[in-house]
Amino acid sequence: AAPAKQRIALEDKKIVHPVGKRLVELALKKQSNLIASADLITTEEIIDFANKVGEHIVALKLHSDIIQDFSDNLIVELKKVAREKEFLLFEDRKFGDIGNTQELQFKKSIYKISDWADLVTVHPIGGLESLKVFENTGVITIVEMSSKGTLTDDYYFTKAINVSEESGNVLGAVAQRQIPDNLLLFTPGVNISSTGDNKGQQYNTPELVFKNYHTDFMIVGRGIYKAADVKTAAKEYQTLGWISYLQSLND
Ligand code: 5BU
């Protein structure tokens, strides 16, 4: 489908959340709207990956609960790389409970997400007040998923966007379509050499998501971490993503 309207450039988006502002600043400085998903299960692999892709990304996305040897040391090391190579730490926790439980999961688990994550994902299914517990961490709501047969239909999407716009904690949303300009759009399900996997994931190209969805940040997992040369792959996605973004400004 053709884009409904002109896309807004990153620097012209009216983002008020400090973490959202920082992300935009990093994107413009590094000429990157790439978020790498480090879906790796050991500390060694994650640190190695972060060092290789760091200069090409604006954020490193983690699933802490898949890391077999998770420890505070991993976070100490990751923070060092993140500071050095200038990217944010993004925990894709997909919270989805009442506020009190989310608060315990966010602050009290062995992952101590509140101590280090710049960004977290949340299913806004618990409603507006459930989002308050994330305090100064940037919340990215999941308003639509990339997988085949997802239950995030138009009705859910609209309600989830309303909650996201009302909450001061939310800087953006994950979706596979255009969203209001006051939110940053994050799109996973991006791969240049595959159209999907055998577990329901569906892929689009960087060109498509920037042009048709007006994505602000693309999220790439296997396209990078499974590549024979992850640094080269990250650079390739960075370049293609940025070119696609710039082209989409002129559509
Ligand atoms: P992939 O290897 O590029 O398919 O990984 C995609 C990542 O994005 C993975 O960590 C997922 O958990 C995450 N993801 C997604 O693929 N689709 C969604 O709708 C959401 C998250 Br929300």
C-alpha cells in the first residue's frame, strides 16, 4: 500500500521523552536507524557481538531471560561497550501484567532490568496505569506483532495506540504499519535474504518498512547475528536502512 502521507524526518518528530530524544540524536549522529537484536544465549557471544556491531547501531536489543549464564558482570561489560560505541541497551522483555507485578519483574528479578535498560518493551494490555511503574526508562509498546496470525488486529491496534499516546512513559511503539507522528516507530521482522521462518516470523526488506510504514528504527536479529561476518552484515543493514530512510523522506 502507498504511504498515506509524507513521513516526518527524525529531527522534526516531537519526541519529549529524554530517552527518545537521545535515540534520535544517536541516529542522526551515527547515520543509523539500526537496532541489532542479540538473541544469543551466552555472555561471551553477546559481548563479542556488541563489540563487532556497536559502531553501526543505535541500540542493542536483548532477551535477558534466554541468557544461560546471565550475571551482573554481563551488564557491567555491556555498559562499557555501550558507552564506548554509543548505543542504548534495550531489553525486549514484553511485560504484560498488572502494574504491581510488572514493577516486581522490572526491579526485583535477578535481571535487575531497571538498573541498566534504557528501553523496554511492554504489551499495553494491562492498560494505561500499568505503564507508570517503568519510571524514567523508555517504554516501547507493542501495538502490532510481526508474526503470522498475530491477534493484534485493528481494534487492538487502535486502543493500544491510544494508551501509548496518553502515557508519558511511552516514547514509541512496535508495529508493522504507520503510527501517529508523536511516537517513534520500531519495526522488527526485517531481513534482506529471507521472507520468514518456519515458526511464523514474517520478514520485510528495509526499503519496504521505511517507505510503506515510515519506520523510524528497524530491528534485525538473525539477518545480522547469524551472518558469517556479523560486522559486515551490520554495516550493510546500517547503510541500506539509512539510504531507505533518506529516500522515504522524498516520497
Ligand atoms: P529475527 O531473528 O530478525 O527474526 O528477530 C527478531 C527479533 O525481534 C526477536 O528478538 C523477536 O523477539 C523480536 N520481535 C519480533 O520479531 N516481532 C515482533 O512483533 C516483536 C518482537 Br514485538
